[in-house]
Amino acid sequence: MRTLRILVVDLWLVFIASFFALVLRDNLELSEERIVDALPYWLLTVVAAIVVLPLLGVTRAVWRFSSMRNYIDIVAAAGATVVGALAFTFVINRLEGIPRAMPIIQGMLIVVLLIGARIAVRTWYARHQRRTRTATMPGPGETVLVVGVTKMAELYLHCIADYAPERVHVAGVLDPHESGVRTLITHPVLGPPKDVAAVLRRLEVHGVFVDRIVVAMPATELSAEAHAALLTVEAETSVVLEFLDQKMGLDDRLADALHQAPTQEGCAAAAGNPAAGGTSSVVETPVAVPYRVVKRVIDIAGATLLMVLLAPVMALVAIAVLLDIGAPMLFWQQRPGLRGRAFKLYKFRTMGAGHDADGRRLTDAERVSRLGRFLRRTRLDELPQLWSILIGTMSFVGPRPLLPVDQPVGFSKRLAVRPGLTGWAQIKGGRIISAADKAALDVWYVRNMSLTLDIRIVLGTIPMVLFGERVEDAAIARAWAEIGEAKS
């Protein structure tokens, strides 16, 4: 039923986009004759969308959990819808009365409306969650890998999203049947369970360390090879293997309950209590001040402008990476962001494969290409983070996001603001200074954040990129002194 509702709304958006495409094409001047001529094409566009949107999985993702993968699917679906509508209309009336520029404008508007609606709902939901929850550091929480593309897996993922998003982080899903499904409620399908060891190694490269594998399907439905692979991982690593139906005490009489809407009581058992083995480290929500609103507005406007202006540069870098290193062009790692919430940090790839042709493991220095060193030196590899700034997981200025294992103990205050593309620690020492000094500078920035300070950091980033990093001992000493005063 949810998928049907999403499809209906999407079809309305497609129709609205088609209407406004003609309006824009005719310079806001419409006549009844033009509408009559275009109406068959509009209707055929909707018919094509009815087929294409479900086929490409656009209607399966919940809007409030939409992701970059869903947006890419929407772009593909918009192109396929327009091509399908053109083909149908050509067969019927040879595109009579359809301006040549209209399909191009129409496709762009379909992408804008469908993605814009999802971003709006996602943004609203994120703000609602921030107002109603106290976030926790990612350390005490757990990262889980879900096995099964089933109703039980959907229930489990919905429960995590609604009741334990800060305590349980989903690394992805394993599909035992290899059905070709790419996502399950926005979580990527990473492969079959028989390849679980290889999947875990790939995730570790991205900074994602799995604590628990949750099998969200009856064990009897797993193949012998998949079952053996999961048991081997449990025996040889610290990863805990858990069968969800056993934990929830499900039997045949309770199977029908999986088709009901999840309740908070039922989800408590499914989500578990990952913090039970440790002490939760709470990151207090910073006090709302006017500048935080201004800062976000600046981030949105600046990221939008730079993404447009630097689009040719990003395209050239992407092509260069593809030719030099190969696909994929982007690399991501999971990092703790605002109030410890995990997010994906994107960069252009600067390193090649981990092994040579003979199977020998290469060092990081051997894997970095000449192009990669140039991209790192000029910070061009970080251009994809403009997208993170636009959607609100990062800011132009703030503490640089670290891997969870590198997050300094006792400096959770640095997570009280969005991580930044550049920051106070970067222009006062960067990679040269110790992790502790960087953390102290980050905490100092959080306590003294202002528009003037952010402008100083942006201006200070320019010579840092051009001439290299320099250490300012006075700034480091001032940061440590302020931390000492706060503790005394």
C-alpha cells in the first residue's frame, strides 16, 4: 500500500513537471490549442512512468530515508520515462505539436521535482528527529549486517530507523537468493551471505566495522554454503551471529504479526540494546543560536553555487580518476558527524587496488598514484563533499570528520557541530600536529564559533592549500588553556 501511495504521488509530480515544461518552453504563454496538442504526450508520459518508476525501484524507497542511490535511480527513471513517452507518441502521431526542447526541459523538471520532494521530506524528518531525540556517540552503539531480503528484514530495519537510529547502524544487507535487489529500505545489498567474509573486508576499507550479523530469515532457508560462511565468521572473528526469529521468540502462530505495522514494544526486542555492555557517551545538543541558522543558509547557498561553478572541474577530475585508477571514481568512508550520527564521507579515489598482479599486498604509498598525490595536495579529491554540505551532513567550516576508531576519547564536544570541509585545526597545524592537539583546537572552535571566525578559517585555508601546512603553537596553547580552565 505504501508503494502504491508513493507511485501515485510520483505520477502527479511527473504530470506537473510535464505541464510546466510546456509552460517554460512557451515563455509562460499558453493557449488552449497548445494544451490540447500536448495532452496525449503528457498522458503517455504518465503511462511510461507507471511502468518505469516501479521497475527501477523508485517507488520502493521510503522518502524520509532516501539516499544518493535513490536519486541516481530517479535520474535514470526520468530519462527512461521521457524516452518511452517520445516513442509512444511518435508511433501515435509522429510527435505532432511537441516542441523539440520540451522533452529535455521535461526530464530536468521530473528529476528536480521527484528528488526535491524526497529531500524536503528527509530534511523535515531529520529535524523532527533532532527535536525529539538525544543523540549518542557512535562508540557504544553497534554496526549490524542484515541477512535476508524478507518481510522480517523490513520490519527489523523499520524498527531501527524509528526507535534506535543512534544505537544501531546498518552497514548493509546480504541477499541469500541473489534476486538482483539493490537496496532494502535505502540500505545497500552488498552481496550473498556466502561471500560474507569478503563483504566484511570491503566494509573495513570504508571504515565500517561490523559488530553483529542479524539473520532476518529462518535458518532453514539458508543454503549450506551460506550457513557455513556465517558460522566461520562467528568462529574466527569477534562478530556476533544472531538469528532474529529465535531472539524474538517467533513461531508459526506469530508469523502473521510480521505483516502488521511495527510497534515500539515489539521493536525493543528486535533492535536490542547495544549499549548494555558499555557506558553511553551523550553529546549534548548545542544551544540554538541565530548564527547556526545563518551558517546553514550560507552552507546551502555556497554549496549550490560551487557545485554549479565547479561542475566542469569535477567532471574533469572524475574522468582523470577513471582513466588513471579506474572505476569506481568515488571512495567513501563512514564517519561520525553532528552529535555522533554516522554519515558517508565521499572523496574522489586517489588509491589503486590493494594487491598487485601477483597477489602481493601493496602499501598505501604504493597504491597512491601521481594523480592521487596531486588531488590530495590540492584538496581536489574532497570536491564531492560539497554534496554532503548541501544535504546537511557537513558544513564548510567545522572539525574534520574522523573514523570512529580515531575519535579522541574525552573530546565529544567536537561532535556538537557539523563536521567541516576545513577547520580551525587544519589551518593551525593540520596533518603535522598530534591528534590530541587537533582535538583541542576543534573543541576551542566549537566554543568560539562565529561568522567572523569562520571567515578567518576560510581565508586561512587558501594559503594552507597553496603553500602547505604550518603549525601555530600559540593557537594550540590557547586551546589547551581554555580546556584546562573549563575542567578546573
